[in-house]
Amino acid sequence: MSIKSELLSKLKQEHCFWSFSDESVNVIPDDILIEKTLQYLDLEEIDQLFKIYSYKKIKRVWLDYLVPQEEYLYSLNRFLAWYYFKVKSPDQYIKSMATRYYNRIAV
């Protein structure tokens, strides 16, 4: 089984795609797969992401989808910043990236 199929299967088990039809889950965009894996799965599965996607792509998805949810995903974002993205000051970094994101979409 491919890594992507395995991740989709695990995300289905976690009921992450409850609003998707069975057919649409199989053609899910890479960004959503990365986002949901970062948000709902464990370290082992997150490590699998780095085998099929570039560091840059995973970080971009994290910055665009998870970081803007500052308060809601506070602990998760701090962990991801520290563990996977080697950020020295996670709190400051997350705050500044969230602000940058909001400024970018406000224009």
C-alpha cells in the first residue's frame, strides 16, 4: 500500500473526512492530506509525510492552514514548530506567522 493510501486510511479511521463522500476522499488534494495528518495523526504518520512531500511543502501547509488557528491549535503548533521545523522561539514565530498570514489575506 502506498504511503498516501495508508495515511488516507488512518485519517478515515479517525473520522476526519466525515463530510466527504467515499469517492471524493480518494482524490483529496495534497494540502488537505498534509493538514489533516499534521492535525490528527501521530508522529509515525507525520514522519511518513516527509517521505512523500518536500519539507518546504509541508511547512507551507502548516503555515497556511494550522498556524492561523493560533489559540485553537496552540499546543500542536508549538510542538510542530519546535520538533519538525526547528523554530527557536515557537511562540514568537507562530504569532508573527499568523499575523503575516492575516495581513496577506486582508489585502
